[in-house]
Amino acid sequence: METIIISLGGSVLAPNQIDVDFLQRFRQLILRFVRDGRRFAIVCGGGKTAREYQGAASRVVHAVPEDLDWLGIHATRLNAHLIRTIFRGLAHAKVIKNPNEKIRLKGSERVVVAAGWKPGRSTDYIAVLLAKNLGAKTVINITNTDFVYDKDPSKFHDAKPLRMIRWKDFRRLTGITKWSPGLNTPFDPVAAKVAEKLKLRVAVMGKDLHNLESFLDGKGFKGTVIS
């Protein structure tokens, strides 16, 4: 049974408030591919919720990175419980918090839901470790941008989208080697190192579910493949 890992950004789940329409359509899409014999592991990010809590703490005190990370981790766990709830009946009995733990799935459990683990580790990193744990070769990173760009599109109007990029070029492009709480990049640079060693393929795309469906069907899609 093919397993697909989906890293679902918190900014997609709740850009300003929880996007119920997206959740309804996302559920139907996953159910369609479950019926076709696939299994999914969905890792939830913290997004705006995490950044609001981190920002609030930082405005009151000089919050240390470990505490900021824990705030983000708990935001991911709240989002993960939401996702597990909408897949009740198909989802594994508990939210996975340690991606290295042995996961024993019952026959009916076709969806695994995971969240943040510990300080210094992003949900992209969790997705990569889950791929190793479950024998998956593909990670889909659904985020608030449609592509990886050759430079930051929020700062440079001439930024060009990249359809494909090698891992070493991606890491050079970001210029970041360490994870920090609230870091906002197309894919965590620390996770990228591990993904390269595991020879994973990561598809970065926006929240357009028709686009996700095309990718899962093996058709052309709007996004970037890192391999």
C-alpha cells in the first residue's frame, strides 16, 4: 500500500480563522484516494495560531527559543486533533507526537495524523522522519505559496517560480542552516538535509485542492518538485 506524507501548513488550515470549506473538500479528496488503496500521514503545522502565541509571549517577556517552540508545538497539536476528528473511523487512534515511534495500524486505519514533537524540530522535519518510518517516498508540502521561488517573492517582484530543483540547490537558495521558532520558508532547511539523504521527493504547492488531486493522479500540477 502506497503511503503519501502530507505536511499541511497551519496557515492553510486557518489563515485568519479555521477554513471549514477547505477542510470539507480536503476530507472528500483524501477519502477518494483512500478508496483507491492509498494511505496518508498528515502532519499539521501551527501557522498563524503558533505565531500569535509566540508573538504575545515575546511582547510580554524576553521569551527563550525553547518556550517559543513549545507554544508552536501545542498549536500544531490542536490542529492535528482537528484533522484526526474529521477522519474518525479511518484515522489512527492517537495523534503521533514522536515520528520515530513504532506505529501499529489496524486494517481500517488509512490516515495517520501527526503534530509537533520537541523544540528544534519543525513539522517539515516530522514529515521527513514519518516518511522514513512508514516507508514513504513522497512528501507533499501544502503551504501558502504555490512554488519555491528563486528569491523571496514578498520582497522581489521579479522572483521566478521554479518547477524543479535539486536538494543541494534548494539549500543553497534558502541560505539557512538552522531551524528557529516561527521560521517561514517553503521547506525547513534542516529537514531538507535529511530528505536528501533519504532520497525523498518533496512537492511544494499551494492550497488549491484540484492541484493536489492532479498531483496524486500523476498529472501536471502547479508547484515545485524538490528531489
